[in-house]
Amino acid sequence: MNQEFDNVIDAICVKDERYKREAYEFIMEALTFTQKKFRRSKHVSGQELLEGIRQLLEDKFGLMVLTVLEHWGVETTEDFGHIVFNLVQNKILSKTEEDTLKSFQEAYDFHEVFRVGYKKRFEKQVSRMRNF
């Protein structure tokens, strides 16, 4: 990232101590990932971003996702919304009239998606390998 971005993130982290710097950096990475996933050059909705976040978290961290999120101070999808809107308030990201914190509320349960869901996908892969 560049120095200006680093300075803004430092200021945000001083003002709002809930989330670690890495969470902000991840959101920027997830935004780029989501724009590519949905073939958008600019804006994605909160729901689309949350889908990109989910997929990128699984791809990058696998079974460690919940540990990473806990370390970052992220407990729910709404926390991602707070991070995004901190970036909006500090002019790193922009928003449309339709973009609200509400679109990040209760989108999915971390335990259900990252523990139970991961286990189901893993079991399905093992089953396919056995049948091969």
C-alpha cells in the first residue's frame, strides 16, 4: 500500500481501536477480488462485497478464518460494514445513496459458514476422492 493510505489507516486505528490494521488492508484486497469476481470496474454492493470477503477469507485462511477474524477484532459481518464506512468517512472508498451499514448486518454467521460449511465442503471433497 502507499504512504498516504498507511497514514489514513493509522489515524483510523487510533480513532477506532476495535479493528486491526490488517482488517482494513484485507477489505481493500477483498474489494479488488470482488470487483474481479463480479466483473465490475467500480462499485459493488455491500452484499456482493460480503460474498467476496467470504470467498477470499476461505481461500486465504482455510480453517484459520475464525482465529484471524478474532485477531482482527471482527466478530460479525456488521464489523466489515464498520470498517468499510470508516474507509468511506476517510475518503479511501466512496458510496452510493443505496449503500448503508444495514446491508452488512447479519448477512451470515461466521461459525456456520467458516466451521460447519468448511467441514461439509471438505467432507464432500474427500468423498469425491474416495470415489475416484
